[in-house]
Amino acid sequence: MNSLTAVYTNAVQQLKQKMNDDINDYLGRHDELPALEQYLADRTQFIDSLWLNIWLNRAKNSVSKTDKTAFLTERGYETENIKRKLLNQLFEHEIRNYPSFDAVQWLQKKYSDDQPAWQQTYETARKKYIQQEKKRKLLRKVTEAFSQMSDYQKTLIYLSIRYHTALKLSQIFAGSDKYLSAPNGELHAVGKLSAEDYFSAADLFTEYTGNVLYIDHRHRYIEYETFRAVIEPLIYAETYNTAMTSFFGQLNDTFFQQYAELYEEELTRDALAEIVADDVNDLVDSYLAVMEEEIVADLLELAKKPFDEATHLELYTKSVSAREQRKNDRALEIAKKQEQEARILEDIFGREYSPPPGRNIHYVLHIGDTNTGKTHRALQRMKAGASGLYLAPLRLLALEVYDKLNDDGIPCSLKTGEEEKETPGAQHISSTVEMFSEKEFYDVIVIDEAQMIADKDRGFSWYKAMTKANAGEVHIIGSKNSLGMISQLLGDSRITIRTYERETPLQVEKKPFQLKQTKKGDALVCFSRKRVLETAAALENDGYRASMIYGSMPPETRKKQIHQFINGETTVIVATDAIGMGLNLPIRRIVFLENEKFDGTRRRYLTSQEVKQIAGRAGRKGIYDIGKVAFTKDIKRMKTLLRQDDFPVQTFAVAPTNTIFERFQKYYRDLGTFFELWEKFKSPKGTRKASLQEERELYEMIRGTEIDARLPMMELYGFLHLPFSKKESALIDQWRETMIAVAQGKQLPEPKVTGSSLEELELSYKAVGLHLLFLYRLGKKTEAIYWERLRQEISDAVHEALNNDVKTFTKKCNRCGTALAYNFRYPVCNRCFAAREKRRSLFYSR
């Protein structure tokens, strides 16, 4: 192998160079010439290990994969389809046995018959060693002298540092913005920096300046500059200038003469700084630590006085003597504030989230797997009651129950955040769970999908409904793993538990599914809107009619898509995991086209609960007596997830209530303080706080504006809490514009409605939905009628667009738009990927 031979030659050359360096070092440290045999006796083991290290490193890193494969093949290894890691391990193992270079023989040949050469090598090495020792001795004297600088000298240097830092802080507070880090990692300004907010310089040093220090595009990471990064170079520069000037002048002429003789050049201040660089850095670190202890108010006062060594020394001495007392006073003030804050936190939040005592209500728990008739049984009981309330996790399910009861001759009204439909004479209401009010009494209340009590953002709505329901009977529908938590919450109340098992067994197919194997009654599941459209288009091209379901689809459109499937107008469904929540359809087989999903933070494997929730939709008694489940890969792993027991729900989510806001307003009047206290509040054991992340981000957009000033706090929080898609920038802008109109008492701006594409229609639907949320919250029901009608028209248009677009939809590269095959694994084409990697390599090589 030519490449391995070349590597071997280069390794030998590198070894010889290293050995020559080792010989010079070895000989230079001896007062008398040691024999070659003595050197070999002392260093042979080192030489052997040196060769092995050089040889292995060069061979592993310089030999190509092709040559490694050929090398191993010659030695009888099977290398077809071998992974790179194993290939490298086998190659390293084999080249350890490759004939080594006999370095001892080379040395003996070089010096044994040439004693004068050995003698000359020694004399040169010894002379160089002595010269280096003189240099080291001289440099040690310099560093010792620098380290012995008196405390008084160090203090004088610090006075200059202190003054220039004070000037810099004065500039910073004169015009710098204050930045906070958003949950997405980006910074946003929240006003101006105020010196009153900072006691010591250390408090300021952790604040962001707003400037970017470093961007890691590969890992999407941004590092931002802090004020410490601004002050530290200033302290270093002042230390260097002042200390070097002072120290350079203290050195005597003898030292300069010795330095010139040894280095054959004059000593400069820069050369001196290089000699004592470590000591200067240590001094800078000590000054920085002292600076962090400085009181910001003292430094700002100092900046007003011209620098005078004697005056500033006196001011510094007074500041140091008074500092401890001020720190103690500050600590006492903080402790007192913390005690007061703890009492306030306890008063506001402490009593709110304890499970209530037993109540005179009959709770009926319907516990079981998906598609077992739980909701049907509970609704039958609600329909028999004189009045009833159904609480759904989704607007679609609320609509479905609303239609079902009215079709069955039971007048039922609808109430969600975006719409209210009052049916004359109705004593029954179908509602989303967030709309629950404890004030009204009902004969029967049905709470669906109760396991969602564990959801970190929405779970409190289920907690509130379960524990504050005002009814004769409350039917709670949940998964098996939620039973323990629900029973614990209901305490000593009268509880009846009804368990449900699937009557149609699930059967997992043994072979990986391929799209060409699609059959009538299949539901194909993936985890993005784009993948749903791509799959539906591929099926249409193969002669199938497909219904589609995904999360951002208007509920009315989803309802039409479902009815097409039920009525046989379409033969298959392509859906996201939205299919797993409360939709009972005549599905023969659930097919998982993907085993992973992006959860908003990262791409991860599906959980056992998610697999079961979705797979449970397969099979419909009387139509398909066996529900089938198929996967495209990892069948063994997915089958295990489908069969395993879920972990019990251990916690429930808590969120702010009206009572909490009422208590809060005894102490404060602004939402900024409320969010700060919510962050500090430690929720009771067995609970976790709602993050309120979206509410906080919206509030930061209008904090300190007329919206914040004019609207009552609880009313403002209600607008922050509106359930709309806060990831859509257009909706965020619409929300802000509408909030301005609300604050100014003006007519609400109309939402933007466009319809040139499916995406625009869906966004228009959401925009009208947000407008309706405002109208209903402001009590403008008459005005809402027009917008509900328009939203229905948009929903119809979405339905038509879906049916039309899917016939021509093609999978395209996200960057250049090139058409891609349906089963192409990546979102960008190979050409765009190669171009991106080339740009990245150029960026990282700079």
C-alpha cells in the first residue's frame, strides 16, 4: 500500500526529530558526557512508546478509508458494509503489529563509530542548556520582583483602574438598554438600565449589553456579551499600562545589561510584559474581584471627580471602611424583604391548590383505553339529565357533541372562546374546558380526556373543573394511568369507578409498511401538516381518495373531511396525532409513517401513551372486529411501547385563578410583578406550575405602554390568556393592534382576510378566530354573527382548496423548490445540502 508506506516514512522522520530533541535535552542536563549506552539504558522504553504513539496517530489519521479497507481485506477480514467506527478499531489493532522502526539500531549506527560526533552533540547541548538556565534564572528574578510589589503600589494601580471603570459605568448608565433573554434564546430590550437597580458592580456585570459574542449556527446557539466582558479588558489595559510603567522604571542597569547579553537585544516594556504575563493576569483577576465588591453608587460619584492620587486614595479608604456596614445593612434589608415576600406569597398562593374536602357530589369515573365507549356512556347519562354540561379538550369535540345532542332532539348550546351558539330552550351546553364556570349548577357534568390534567400549560382547567364542578353528578373520562391522581383529588367524595376494556383487539403487523400497501379503511399517521399533504398527494396519484386531518385545520373543515371518510367518499385518512383525541371513526388499520415527532423543542420518539392513544383508533365494533396497527420501521420497539403500562400521572398543573389575582391586588397592581412572584412561588408537592411563557412574552411587548397603563390588571391578563396560535407573527401583530384599539376605546381593526393559497386561507381562518375571541370577551355578540358567518365561508374554502391542491401538490426542496420524490428522507435536495455544508465548512475554517 503506497499510502501506508508514505505514512511509515513520515513517521520515521518525525521520530528521528523527536529523538534528536530528547538527546539534546538529556545531554544538556549532565555535567559530564554520558556514554551512548547509558542514554539507551535510560531512554529505550521512552523511545519505544514514542514510536508507537507517532505511528498509530499518523496511520489512523492519514490513511484513507479505502486503503484501510484494502489493508484489512488482505488480512482476511470481511469488510463489506462495515461501519466506520469498527473499521478504525480493526485497523488500529492490526497496525500495532506492523514492523516497527528500530530506533536503537539507528542511534548505534549513527554514533557508535563516531565518538567525536557524540562529543560534539554533548558540547552543543550543554552550552545551550547552560545558556537557557541563565535565562530562566534571570526571568525568575523578574517575576519574583514583580510578585513582591508592595500592597501600597498595588493600591495605587487600583486607584487608576477604579477611576476609569467609574467613568465607563457612568457612560453605560447614561444610555444603555436593559435586555432580557426570551425562551427562544434571543434578547429583547425592556427599557433603560437604571443605576438604582444595582447595589454592587457584580450585580451589573451579569447583565447583557445586547451585543453578540459568538454564534454557533450548527447548534443554533448564540452567546451574548455581558458588561463583565466590557469591564475586564479595561481593567487589563489599565493594569498593564500602570504596572508596566511603574515596574519598568524600578529595574536596575545590571538587569538590562544581563538581558541584552543573553538575548542579544534590548529589553522593551512589551518584552517585560510578556515575561510577567501570568503575574499580570493574576493581578487583573484580583482587581476584578475587588471591583465586583464596589458599590455602584460610590463609583458613579467617583466619576464626577477629576483624578488625583491623594484625593482618590482618601475616597477609596473611606469607601472600604463603610462598605461592610452597607453590606450588612443591605443583607438585613434583603432578608426583611424576603420574609415579607414569603408572607405575601403564602397569602396569595398558599391556600389555593390544596385538594378540596369531600363534596356532596356523585363522581363517576370512566376509566379505560381509547375507543372503548367511555365518552358515549357518560354522554348518555348527561342526555338523561334535566340539564348538562360537556367539557371538551378541543373545539372540534365540543362542536361534535353540540351537533350530536341537537340531532338527537336534545336542545344544546355551544360555548367556546371563539363562538357562542345559543339554542332556544337549551338546558345542555357543550363547551371547551377552559370556558368552565363554577357558578352555574347542572344535573350532570361530563369532563372528557381527564388525563390532560398533567399538561403543563392547560392542565389546570381540568383540575378546576374536577374540584369545583357544581352538579349532582360529575362524569370524568380518563386513561388508566390517571385514576390514582383523580381519586386523590376527589378525596372523600362519593366515587363510582367504571372500567372499560377494548372489545376489538389490536393486532400489530409483522412486516414494515410501504405506501403501495395502503388499503381502504387505513389511517396513515405522520406528524406535520406538510407531511400530511405530501402523503395525501402521493396517494391521490396512486388512485386513492384521501381525507386529511391536522392540528391547524379549521374544525369545520376537519368535520367535513371526517364525514367524507365515514360516508365512503374517501377511502383512507392521512392525519397527524390530532386523530388520537376523541375521534371515533371506522378505521381498519392505523399506520405510523413516523415514529418520532417534533414537540416544539426537539425531535423525539413517541411515548407509550401517544402510541396507544393513536393506535387505539383502529377497529370499530360491528365494522372491523380486529384493529390493525402497522409501522414503517422499528416494529419491535413500537410494539413494546404499545403493550407496556403507562406511568401513573404523578402531578397536576396549577395556574392563576381569579381568587389569586384578587389577593395579589391587595399588595401590587402590575402584571410584571405578578409574573415575578409566580416565578418565585413554589407549587405544592404533587403539582407543577403552568409556565405562563406565552403570556409573559405577550406582556413584555406591551409593558409600560398605554395598554398596560389603561387596562385593569385582571382584564389585561384575560387578553394575554386568549387561546390563539402565538407562533404566528401575523396573529401577534393583529393581537397588538387590537389591544391598542381596546385601550383607546376605538373600534377594533378588522382582521386581514386573503385567500390565494391554502396557507393564506388557514391563516385568515385563525385571524378571524382571534377577532372573535376579542368580540366575545368584550360582549359584542351581535357583531360576532357576521364574523362567524365569514369564518364558516373560509372553512368551506379551505375544504375545497384541500381537495383541489392535493391533486397537484408535490414535495419540494425547502430551499430551491426542486421537486422531490415522496419517499425522499430530507427537506432539502442533495445539491442544496452540499452547498450548505460547503458554506458551513468555510465559516468554521475562518
